[in-house]
Amino acid sequence: MMSNLVPVDNDVTHIPCPQCGGEGRVEYERPVIDYERGGYLEGYYDECEECGGFGEVELDPDRDCVVDEYGNLYWKDEPRF
């Protein structure tokens, strides 16, 4: 099972934000009241809530990695950066 996993480099402390893809901004929706047509959702861009606009989040071994019996870290999914 561990043979097809990619090991995590020792110097990796941050990864691109999974919510914004490293952009620092993400599109959200907010409701707009329109009494004639019933309202609608309006898209707008704002600072990413996950990374605070930095585009990176700290590596979380529980979320991002698999640990083998020797304590080595491997990516859960194929790294996309």
C-alpha cells in the first residue's frame, strides 16, 4: 500500500491553500433581496477564509498526510504543486 505514495519532503512546512488554490482570494455568494423577482445570489470575491489571504496554510499531518509504522509522512493525495 505504501509503495505508490509520495513522501513529504522534510523542509515542507506550508502548502498551497486547498480552498483558494494559492490565490488568496475566493468567490463567495451572498443573498440579494429583490421583492419583485424573489431575490438571487450574487457572486463576489473576498479574502480566503482558510488562509487569510496568504495563499498558503500550514501543513497538517492529520489532514494532508499518511504516517507509516516508522513515522514517515506521505501525501494522502497526489501533491498538486
